[in-house]
Amino acid sequence: MDEVVSEQLLLRVSVLWLLTVCCYGAQVLLERQRQAVLEASEFAAREGQLQSAGRLAAEFAHQIKNPLAIISNSAHSLQRSARENKPASLSQIEIIQEEVARADRVITQIMGYAQLSEGRVEKLNVVEELDRAISQVLPAAMPTEIVLEKRLAAHFPPLLMQRGHFSEIVVNLLQNAREALDGRGKIVLTADCLRDHSVVLTVADNGPGVPPDRVERIFEAYFTTKEKGTGLGLAIVKHNAELYGGTVRLESELGKGAKFMVTFPAKTVPKPFAT
């Protein structure tokens, strides 16, 4: 009798153990399916927003670019008439040229949105993308007296972004630091993962730094502190970071270099194009 009871008890324990394992396995599978559905939904949302923004921006740019070209040509004709002592209103010429320049800046920004549809959102490996950007700006074969130091965290969550957008951020920051050093100095590239899984990228150099009166304007399009600069590199960094809900800021002191910090929130959806 005792032997029968023991067998029944063992059978019950075995059944309970199997049920526990099956329940745990089912929970694991359900969680994986849930994560896969959420990730697929996020990919779809990002792709849809980027494509919508691109279509709208492309249409807007197409409609406004030609009239602006006509206005610009008219302004140059009026200016030539004035130089030849023909009747012309210089104040009107200045107004037209100022408006053309302002509209052109808007178009440059709009066309940046138009390019959002060129590419697809991918799951990016932070370390691999950083190494790829470094090889573009500071290739190993290039002789230089600039020292690059990397300080990277052990683990990063994947970034759901278009590769080109992230690459433009890192490449522009590294190029900015390289140009500030003028061939000699040190760049420190730091990447950290915070507790909320956001990623913080820092590019610091020991160059001359940025004057205090220019810090606030450093991310403006066409504003530059360099003789041959276009004033678009840091504007692109800001644009691309904010597209994914990120932020960028600068810390600098004259004679002690500059530090640019970009923060990418965990799993943020790009901001839709504002109409």
C-alpha cells in the first residue's frame, strides 16, 4: 500500500513539475511574441511617419523652388540696373534678396525632411556604427597627430534609426572636433547607456573651444566659426537627433576645448513633420 501511495505521489509531483515547465515555457513564448509584435509595430510606425514626411516635404519644395528662382533672377536684374544708373529701388532689392535668402533656408530644412523617406529604419549596433564613422573621419592609414580615445559602455540596446541619420550625427561631430584641433590634439569619444536604456554619445576635444557669445548659435543653419565652414554640419546633428526625440547640447570654455553631448531616448518614435 505504501508503495502504491509513493508511486501516486511521485506521479502527481511529476505532473505538477511538467505543468510548471509548460506554463513557464508558454509565458516565455508569449513574452517573445509580445516583444516581436511591439517591435514590428514600432518599425511600421517609424517607416510610415518618415515616408509621410518625405512626400509632404518633396511636394512643398517642388512647388516653391521655381518661384524663388524667378525672384532671385529679378533681384539680380534690378541690382544690375541700379549699377548702370537706371531707375531702381535699392530698398526693394534688399527686401527681395533677404526674403529669398530666408526662403532658401526654409527649403534647405524642408529638403532635409524630404530625404527622410530615402532609406529604412534598422536595428543599429551602437559600437559597430561608431567604429564605421571613425574609419570615415580618422582612417587608420591617414597620418595624423590627432589621438582618438574611445570610452564605450559594455552593453547597448539597439537603436531603431535610419543608418544614414546616425552616421551623419557621429561623422559631423568627429569632423567638427578634427577641424577644431587643426591637425594636433585629442578627441575623446564616449558612449554610455543609462538606467532608462537611453544612449548618450559625447565627442570632446581639447581644442581652442567656442566663444561664449557663439555657443547659443552654434547649431543654427549657416552659422559657422570657421573660415571655410558651411554652417550645416552641427545643424544636421541637431536636426537628426531631434527627429528621434533626442537632444544635443554643447559645453565649452575658451582654451579648454568643446564637448558635444547627444542623447537618444529609449525607443522613441521620430517626430512627424509639422504642417
